[in-house]
Amino acid sequence: MTGMLSADVRVALGAFELDAALTADPGEIVAVLGPNGAGKSTLLAAVAGHRGVAGTVRIGDRVLDGPGHHVAPADRRVGLLGQRALLFPHLTALENVAFGPRSQGRHRSAARDTARAWLERVGLGDLAGRRPAALSGGQQQRVAIARAFAAAPDALLLDEPFAALDVQTGAQVRRIVAGVAKDAGIPILLVTHDPQDARELADRTVVLQSGRVVDEGPTHDVLRRRSTEFVAALHAPGAWTATVTDIERDGDTARLRTMEHPDAPLVVPADVADGLVAGVRLRLTVTVEEHAP
């Protein structure tokens, strides 16, 4: 098992400054929530080594960033997975997943055995020989997840990995991540706009706003406190008026994305979405229910 991820970073990007500190224990998933421009992706880029930082980043006893010290991204053993799978188009699913172990010096046959095991884990063992162009978006993202874990990282950074997936595929991939994350025994940071990601996956949640940590704690407590306008909007009760931009249907439910609340999709019963089209303006009464953790 790897050590705790600890990041206390300051990053200046023009007029914007990120000044944030957080930790994630081995086997713990920490969600990072916040509105667009809060600094979530910048935080992940800093931890991954793609941004010059003032401060410190360490995993266990390994210092990745500190005074006069910087470990290059390729040497950090930190995985980063975003909305796009970014698979090598000329390699099969098996070869994509085996790439990490091979780059670490594993023998080709051993790397392929590891890759096969991970593809089975994400339900794609029978598609090992296909190239990315022959896979759906959800299948590509599952290959990317298998590739991330097969590389045996000391920490994993997830930057809205479910955002580009439809409701059904997103739920499926979310379940896969939940199933393998704890077994991997590594700290995981999950950047998301979707409270469902935090509820289903995260042990703790950190809320960023304007480059600063404004709330943190157990996920259920943070979401219930609604300490910022962004978090409150995820649960806002009462009259809810917005213009629909996209509708994703999945069985008995549908997810409505709107112009006014692009970062807080509303999940409604399927019959509520029947007849709706993009551009329609809604006025709904939303009732918020609290659930025990």
C-alpha cells in the first residue's frame, strides 16, 4: 500500500491564484467540488507535475515538489484520467493497458497478463483485441481506467472522468471505479461537478472557490451544509427555473442540463422529461430529501 497524498500548493496563472491544501489517505477517495474557474483542474495539474508550484506535494515519504525540488510528471507514479480516454489509436485495448507496465520495465508477457486481468476487471476481456476506433465512448473510458490502474500508480487523479458519458454508461463506469478503487489501496482525488459522483464515490469532499478551500469534511456533511452558493445550487429546494440545454434519458430517470445551472444537472423521473426538448424553459418545484450516510 502506498502512502498518504499531501498537497499544499500555490499556483499563479495571470490574475488567478490557487492556494490550496488537502490530503488523501491510501484507499481514500476525496472529491473536489467547485464552480467553473475555481481551480479544480489546476490543482490536479499541480499534483501531477504539469504546473510549476510553490509549496509541497508528497506521497508518503516521497517528495514530489518542495523547495528546489521537482519530480517530472513521468517519474511521479501519479495517474491522471480526464473526460477523454486519450488511448493510443494504433494500439489494441490490450496493448493500451499493457503500456504502463511495459514502460516500467515489465516483460511483455507479464505486462499483457496484467492488462488482461484489468480488462476483465472492467468487463472488457472479450474486446482486448479491438482498437479504440472500434470501441464506444464508454468502452474507451473503461479501457483508460484499466490502463490507469494497471500502471500501479502511487496516486490517481480523476478529472471529471464521467462527464462525457451518457447517464447509463456513466453509472456503469462509476460502479467500476468504486469497485476497484478501494482494492488498489491508493489515494484518489476526484474532480467533479456532479454531486452524484461525490455521494457514490467519495469518502471526503473538498470545496474550492476562487482558488481557495472553503469547506471540507465527510461528503454527506459537506453536501448537507451547503456552505457555498455552488453547493447549495446542487440541492436548491423550492421554485427552480431554467432553460434546458440537454436531456439524457436512462430508464426510469432523466438528467436535465440547463443554461442557468450547467454544473448542477437535475435528475428527474422519466415521465417529467417526456415531451421536453432543448430550449424549453422549465419551472419546477424541487423537494430536497436528506439521507443518512
